[in-house]
Amino acid sequence: MIRVSRIVDAKPGKLSELMELGKALKIYMDSQGVTASIFTEPYGNSGRLHWHVDFEDAKAAHDVTSGAASNPRVQEMRARIETLTESHPEVSFLFEEE
């Protein structure tokens, strides 16, 4: 399994709109057979949003992200997310071998 985690900070007053876009991306990932989670931090409104996307393996990660890169609706959502967030997201990867 490969987990890609992204953490973004919403611009002031933009967290709810960012969450709606995150949910739309989650629906897209689910439609591609990929497990995606979206959540905020549990202790107060930090304005921080977390995405976790779990891929079965590197091939699945490549196939899904390549498909997303060529999907105009996904690219539109990603561009909108950029306007709602502060600076660059933190990204981390977790690799688990069986």
C-alpha cells in the first residue's frame, strides 16, 4: 500500500469551501477505486485540512494520478484549491510492503 498524505492550510474564512472541494475530489478518487479520506484536526478550528489517499501499489498510484492529471474537472478543482490555501501543502508518503 502507498498512502499519500497532504496537509493544507485554508486562507482565513475559506475552510468550508476548501472542504467541499476536498469532498468532490474524494468522490472522484472513490470512483477510481481508491480509498480517500478528508478531515480537519479534532481540537478546534485550526483551518488545516488533511487528505489521505491509499493506493494498492505504485502502478495504481501512477494510473490514478495520470488519469486525474488529464481530467479537466479535476484540474479545475485543483486550481481552485490553490486559490483557497496558504503557501504549499505538506506532502508525505507511507510505503508498506507485504
